[in-house]
Amino acid sequence: MALPRLCLCLLSCSGSWAQGLWVSQPSSVQGTEGGSIILPCAYNSTREPRLGSYTWVKEVAGARLELSNETQEFRGRVSRAQDRSFLRERRADVELRDLRPYDTGTYRCLVKIPTVGAGAGNGTWLQVLKLGPPPPAPLTLSMLSLGFSAAVGVAGGVAALILICHKRRRDRREVGPQTEAPVQTPAPELSYAELRVKLGRRPAPTGEIVTYAAIGGSLRG
């Protein structure tokens, strides 16, 4: 019964077994543009490893591009697991920072143990997702109450304005139209002056002819 269980484990695990060395890595991972991602890799061997090394490569059009800071495409963006993690915990993880769209691709983990041999994982597909707009902030209770208070205040102001306009119209109807009294222009003050007129050489009749003329304004003596 042990043989079927061993076959089932080999079929369910993602990795490869070569010369007593088993290398396992996930089939796919996802990261966000500008963020960081850890490409996990683990191995197991029939002997206790005392020395060893590991390398990650990106497979591009049949070629292999080493995932390290010495490679121009990844310079300054790669961090490797410590030696203790590699020998004691048998981890061969690598971290890739500041992800870029062209980082998308297949990455393979290669492990080498001098006393055992070399092995390689089946490859991990890295998908770099573009950074989209931030999601809208969720509505909180304080935001809802603030919006309700603002709406009530606006409604109250509109209602007060309507009442003031209605009251003014009603007051105008009760008072009725107002007619302005005509402005009376004061009559000019008239003064009279006495004029004496002599008519030629004709003998003056008995009595003198006196003519009065009205002159506007007032005469001051």
C-alpha cells in the first residue's frame, strides 16, 4: 500500500526529482506593479546538505535570464534567502521588488547539492498586474450623519426662504397699491409796481392814468 501513496504524492506535487534531489515550486503567483513578490522554492534530498547553491532564471524565448542583481533587467531589485535558510530549512526563495510589466513570465528554480546532485523545479508563472485606481472609501456612520445634517440644513433654508417670500406677497395684497400725492408747485409771488405814463403833448385829462403791471418775483426797496 505504500507504493500507491508515493505515486499519489508525486502526482500532486509541483517539482522534479533527479538523482536524490527534489525541487518544488508553485505553478503560478501574482504581484502588483510597483510592489514586491516572493518566488518560493523548496527542496529535499536523500542526504543532509552541507554545501549547496541555488539559482533562479527567467525563461525568455528558449533562453535563460538569471534572476540576480548582476542582470541589467533586475539590477537592485533582487533579494535571496540566507544561507541558514537554504541549508537548514532547505528553502531557496527569492524576492523581486519594484515589479514591472515586463517581469511577467516563467521563472525556474535550480538547486545544486555537491554530495547529491542538481535539480530544477517545474517553473512558476509570474503575473504582474497593473496598478488600478484606488477603491472608493466605504461610507461610515459619521459620514452618513454629516450628509444627512447638511441635507436637512439646506431643506430648512429653502423652506424659510419660501415662507418669507409668501409673507411679503400677502402683506402687499393687504396694504393694496399706494398712490403718491401730486407735488404742488407753489405759485410765484406777485408784486405790483406803479407806472406813470405821459401821453405826448396832449393835455392831460383830469386825473392821471395809472397802469399796473405784474412783475414776477419780489421787489426789495
